[in-house]
Amino acid sequence: MKGYMSLVVCLAALTACSITADAKDLSITTIKDDPYTMSRGPELEGYCVDLLAMLSKKLGFKYKLHLVKDNRYGAMDSSGNWQGMIGEIIKGEADLAVAPLTLTAVREQVVDMTTPFMQTGLGFILHKDLASEESTFSLMSPFSTNMWVGVLIAFLLTGLCMFLVGRVSPTEWAESDTEEHNFTLLHSFWYITGALTLQGAGPHPKALSGRLISAIWWLFAILLLACYFGNFNIALHSSNKHISIMSFEDLANQDVIDYGTVESGSTMMFFKYSNNPVYRRIYQHMERKKSYVQSMEEGVRRTQEGNFAFIGEAVSLDLAVARYCKLTRSQEVIGMRGYAIAAPLGSPLVKNLTIAILQLSESGELTYLRDKWWASSCMGADRAQTSEALQPSDLRGLFVLLGLGLAVGLLLAVIELLSRARNQAKDGKKSTTCLFSGLDCMDFSEI
């Protein structure tokens, strides 16, 4: 029994050593594709480089990494020969291809591929202005939310100041004997509302303090309305005002903006051979307009310039969105697919690599790599999306002018009250303190 167990252990050890020996100094091919593999001086870095290091540590093999000679992923030419990384695997020039290689039925026939280390699908990116939905409250769009809050606060403060001036300033008292006041709180707000509609609402203030606040508020209202209608006119006459593209069907049903994908890529082939009528229309449009691009970089650049939507694999588009804050990706993702590692047919490494990839996925290491290399630099993306709406900082001077006008108006009202009290004190030979306190003070003429 002991001899049998020893034999099993020896065979297992020999098998492991054989696989490890075969896997030592593996020749691995990859392709430059941000952020999977990038140059950093003489070294390479990126998601696939880190993934390869993890797999090497887990399985215990050494490797030499090189870039594919023809800078292609893997496609069959007209003569039936495979090019790119798949071609190097078939020709024996590489033991593994570690790159964002899409797992397809055609490739699976000529090479062995592991379980996908990343799942993705097809989406499209476009400028955020083209992806914005039509709002029922588009009349509010010239001002941001903070701006509307600022206008409301200014309205309430001005109405309150008008009311206080009407109470404090003696000129606003209807009858000095009864000390009734002309400006009630309701009338104060009604008066400044009339100014906002450029109509006015009487009676008008009689005191200098009330007239000053009234003039400042009218100036504030006119300039505010000028900014509102100016910004609203720009939004109203925007060439993209009726465009709202949220899905592939929206993209296919409009002719205002152009769209395309990488020529002769797997994405183009998906639309070419699809039986879905929407996807067929998209392919026919790209064929008719010849709107293909030669690389993803060109597609992203054209999208940034506007009036173009680039169709590609969602995981790569997410990187572009993370780096260029004016872009957004469609929520709809179609044609789900996965990226896998390719090896020669019958390679004993495929099984071990598949198990290692699953272990990395279950332990969260693949998620960590995704977060590391897809980190977004668009912390102010929401702010950028609403940058056309006026912010309170854009009209800071106007709010400061209104605040100073209200403060000066209240100060004048207090001065008017003090002046009136002083004059009454002189006429009645009573102290100013007695007039304010309402006490029955002694008349100095009776002494």
C-alpha cells in the first residue's frame, strides 16, 4: 500500500515538474492596447502585464514577453493564413497570447483558449450633449439648480427688506397719528414680483430707502432676465436640441450624426452578419457613408470633436469615458463576449490557466486590476455635464450688488426713523428715548 502511494506521489511530482519545465521561459506575445499593455520606457505595463505576473506566480512558470510583429490581434487573410497573435501561436512563434483577445468560434477552431478573464459587450460612446434626454422642465435649463436657489433666496430677502423698510421708515406710514403702514408683507412680495415680470405693481415706495431698494431690485431683475433669455436662446437654437441618443435603435433611427467602428474588426463583423434589422441598418449606414475608422484612438478623437458616435467594445469605451470627461457610454450593451488567453491546440497549460483565472476572479484580484487600470479622472463629470447652465458664481457681482443695495436701504430707513424721532422730540420737547419706548414722559415746557 505504501509502495502504491509512493508511486502515485512520484507520478504526480513528475507530471508537475514536466508541466513546469515545459512552461519555463514561455514565449508570450501581446499587443499594445491601452490600458492592457503600454510602454513605460523599455518596460511594458498594464492590465495584461499584471495579470500575466499573477498567473506566473500562481503556476510557477517563467516567461519572455514580446509585442506581436504585425500589430494585429488575429484574423485570417484572403489566402486562409492567420495573421497577428493567433498566427504566431499557430506557427509556434509564441506559447501564449495574453491580450484582449475576443473568444470566438473561428479562433477556437485553430487555437485553445482559456475561460475569459474579462467579460464585455458592444456599446457606443458619444458627446454628452448628444446623449442628454429631453427634459419636460427645459425652461429651467438656462440656470443651474444652485442658481435657482440663489434667485429664490434673493427674492425672499428683498421682499422682507421692503417690508421692514415700510415698517421702519416714517415716510411709508399712511397716517402719522395712527402709525399705520402702507407696505404689508404681502404687498412687498407682490411689488417685487411685478418687477420680475417688468410690469410693476403699485403703490410705489415713497421713502428714499424704499426707492433705493426698489431701484436695486429692478436693476437685478432686468440683468437676471437678460442672462436667462440669452442662455435660453442659445439652448433653443442649438443644432443638437432635438437629438437624444440612448440606444442602438436611437442611433439607427437618425441621420443627424454619423457613427462608425474599426474597419474589419470583430465589431464590424458582428453587425455585418447579424439578423437583427436594427443592427443591419447600422451596418448598411456605415457601408454607405464609409464611416469606419482605422483605430480606436481615431474613433475616440472623432467623438470628442462632436457629431460622431464610435461603436466598440464596452470595456475599452469605459476607459475613454474615464479619461475624457465630455464623453459618455450608452447604457445598452449588446453581443456579450469575453477576453481570453490563447494557446496552441492541445497545450497542457490551458487547463491550469483556466483554473488560475477562476481563482483570481473568485478572490477579487481581477476586480482589483480592473479598478486599478480603469480609474476615472473625471471627478467633476456631473459638473461638466451641466457646465452650460449659469452658476451662482457666474453672476456673483449681481448678487453682491443686490446685497449691498438691501443693506444701504435698511440703513437709510433707520436713519430716517431716527431723524423723524429727533424732530418730534424737539417739537414736543421730549427725549428720543421716550418716543421709542412709548412711555408717558413729562413735557419739559410744563416745568
